[in-house]
Amino acid sequence: QVQLVESGGGLVQAGGSLRLSCAASGSIFSINVMGWYRQAPGKQRELVAVISSPGSTNYADSVKGRFTISRDNAKNTVYLQMNSLKPEDTAVYYCYLRNTPWNYWGQGTQVTVSS
């Protein structure tokens, strides 16, 4: 059984910063992908950023240059540093783990950016 525990969401003013963390526990394979998706009200869940265990990253165009994803493989933890936040970044952010062939999701953490 795999569990993902997220932390770090909250309310911030536009232009501010937040850091999300997600710790995975259980049977985690050494080769995997972790990352973040988000879902705003009335919209589909979308990719924010993912990072493979060797360190390759992929970002949504909307967050490039503002968000940075990183991970600590020893702790099975992924981080998302979010800078220059905009109101349109407001969403529930979900941690994701691809532990092939299985996919896992965290419970979600709310990020609200006020204008």
C-alpha cells in the first residue's frame, strides 16, 4: 500500500510564494515519477510539474519560470516551490506518484491566491 501525504497549501496574495511538499510511503520502486497536478473549480485536472527519479522534469507552460519541482529520493518526497503566484493558480493541488504500473494520488491541498 502506498500513501501520499501533502502539506504546504494555503492562502497567499498575488506575487507571493508557497512551497508544497508530498511524502510517499509504502512500496515505492526506485524508478518512478512524482509530481503535481491541479484542479480549479469547473475545470479538468491538469499537469503542473513532474520529476522522474533520475531528475528529469516537465512543466506546464503556464508555470514555467515561476514554479520549481524537486525531490529527495532518500525521503521519497517531492517539493513544488511556487513563486510569483497569480490568482489563476488558485486550485486544489494533488500530489502524484507513478509507481509503474500503478498510479497514486494524494488527498489534495488547497492553494488560494488573492488579487
